[in-house]
Amino acid sequence: MSAHGHVDLGHTLAGWTGTALAGPGSAVAGAGVCLDRTWVLWLGAALVVLAAATTWTLHLAGWGKPSGPRPAHQWDWRVRDTTARHGHPDCLGCRLAGRHATATARTRPRTEPAPGTP
């Protein structure tokens, strides 16, 4: 058991991909500030915007998960959320995409493991 208890902290393909892009983007933007190069700062900012857009796109494609507790068999980052096309309740990204989850959709999401996952 971890320091956070027996819970899923939301590790998803969308989250990991966004983090992998935003980290270097932030570093490039910081280097642009330190080097006093405006174009490097803007390049870093563009990478951070690309990270946000990529994360949002993957979330809407089902590779992100809604917030809240999930059963342990859904904790793997390779588990795809098949209900994402209908939107997640209280999800800003889903609302911005025009996916409004209804009150009846506030049930646990159906998920399926990625191919080849035990």
C-alpha cells in the first residue's frame, strides 16, 4: 500500500503523454528566459500548448479517465475508458468539447483493457 492508501491516482496514457511533452516544453521556455532569446521562449510555450492539446485529445479518445474512485482492475494506464464519447460528469475538458454527461451517467465507467493486457 502506498502513502496515499489503496486508491488510483489517475495514471493514464493521456496524463503521461501530456507530462512527457510539457516537461521539456517548460525547460525550453525556461532556457529561453535565461538566454534572453524570445524565439526559444515561444518555442517552449508552443510545446506546452501542444502538450495540453494532446492530453485533451487523448482524454476525449478514451485514454484518460474520469475523476473519482475506480475498481483496482481499472487502475492500469492501458485501460481505455469506453464511455468517454458521452462525456464525464464534472469534467471541464468534456464540457469544452460539447460532451455533457447527464445525471444518469454518473455511474462507474465501463473500461476495457488494452489488447495484450493480462
